[in-house]
Amino acid sequence: MEKIIKRKVRIWPIVLVIVFLIMILVGMFFYFALAEPSEPSKKIENPVSGITNEEALAGFNKSYIDYLIYAMGGWKLHNPPLSTNTPKIKVKVEGAIYLSEIVNGGILTRKGDGEADMVVTTTKQEVVNTVMSEDMENYIKESIQTGQTQIKLNAGYSELFAKGYLSIHKDLTGESLTASVVEMVS
């Protein structure tokens, strides 16, 4: 009987150490998943600075999409902890498709389709209005609320959470991501 009690006494420190290590790992995961940079690693210059609305529409290109993603807060997105799976946002603009990938806070956009965590559907005029706006963040919010711009989430909740989409989605739509996930599932 005495040997059984001594074995149990030796097991408790091991169990406590394992529980403590698991708590540290979970805490580190949440820290890296929720961490947002305080400022962009690379500033993007506004492509419509000093030109008219008509000139902006005529010169529409991928730099407008870069700036739109930047204005939406895309520079805050990051890879999930211990992963190389970068955040990707697809932007559909009147039949043209752009795919933006966020790598180390920088936004890399190419014309073409691909898998994306989030899809933004809008018009050239809405993109131009956004990048020409004095208050881009509020203009984007209004555009989403009025239905001129739509946002669809394609990735699972855990992936969206780990990449940092929580605050961006809430800032843009005013909805918590959990409500949208329920909507995506149903």
C-alpha cells in the first residue's frame, strides 16, 4: 500500500508539468493568432492621387486592388502559427478577378483566379470611390452596408481566426465573425 501512494506522489509533478506546458502552448497559439501589427510593414501609395474620377476609371489596374486591400486592413493578416499558409483575398470586379496574397504584411496582387479565404465582389466605380475617399474605411463600411460591395468568407472559422480575419471582418461589417460562420454553415 505504501508503494502505491509513493507512485501516485511521483506522478502528480509530471502531470502538473504536462498541464503547464500545454497551457503555455495554447497561450502562445492565441498570442500569435490574435497579434496584429501596429502599422504596415510597407506603405502603399494611393494610385489615384491627383487624378480625376474618369482618369482613375480609365487607368484601373491591380494597384487599385492593392490599395483597396490595404485600406480594408489586409496588412494586418498573417500566417497561422507554425504554418506557411498565407492569407488570400479574391476581389471580383466586373468580371475581372484579382487574387491578393498577404506575405509578411505586404500585399501581392495578381490578376487571375485561385483559392481564397475571403472574396470581395464590387465594381470599378466602388473601388475608385473607395481609394479616392478621404475616409476610406468608412466608405468601405457604407459600401458593404448598402450592398454595393459584398464580402464572403470561404475558409473555416479556425483558419480565419488563426490568420487574423476576426478584427477586419468586424471592422468592415459590424458583425462578429461567429455570426457569419453560422450563416456560412446554414
